[in-house]
Amino acid sequence: MNADLAGAVAAGGLFLLLIVIVWQFAATWRARALAARESQYRELATKYAQLLEDNVELHRRTLEELTQTRTSLTSMEKMMREIE
């Protein structure tokens, strides 16, 4: 009976050890997955910031061209009024 108890304790200890190992493996895997996801989010944020800067530059150029177009149109209207 003493040997049975020792065997049961040993088996229980082995199962407990296996559970701890699996638990730690899962925790490590989750931490790596979170780190990879965080890295992807950083890359996405960097791309978004660059796209936003590009969009602002395009918007600035469009406004500049529109201003030039309005100036030209105003000048042409003025010329046409003078001709009439």
C-alpha cells in the first residue's frame, strides 16, 4: 500500500509537472503572438501616418492649383469685361 501511495504521488507530480510545462509553453506562445501583433500594429500606424502626410501634401497642392485657377479665371473675366 505504501508503494501504491508513492506511485500515485509520483504520477500526480508528473502530471502536475506536465501541466506546468504546457501552461508555460502556452503563455510563451501567447506573449510572442501579442508581440508580433503589436509589431504589425506599429507598422500599420507608420504606413497610416505616411499616407496621411501624402494626403495632406496632395490636398495642399490641389488647393494651390485651385487658387491659381481662380486667379487666372478672375484675370480672364476682367479682360473680357474690359473688351466689352
